[in-house]
Amino acid sequence: MHGLNPILYILVTLHGLWSGTDFQGTILAAVNIAPIILFGGLLFFSKKKLAAVNG
């Protein structure tokens, strides 16, 4: 179940951005997209570090 969390997070975020009708606008998009960019960057750099350590 824990392995599905990143996938579900992305799907819920996309759902909120594309089909949500409560809030529409730039602020909502920024609030939803900023964590994805942050987590993507963290994932990228952690994989890069692991690759450098493991040779």
C-alpha cells in the first residue's frame, strides 16, 4: 500500500487541477504543482547521490 502513495498523490493532484470546480486559478495551480516539483527534485538528487555512492 505504501508504494502506491506517490502514484495516488499525483492522481489526486491532477484530479484537483483538471476537474475540481471549487477553486480555479493560479494560486491553486501553484499550491498543487510546487510540491510535485519539490518532491521530483528531491527524488532526482537522491537517486543521483545513490548512483555516485554505489559506483
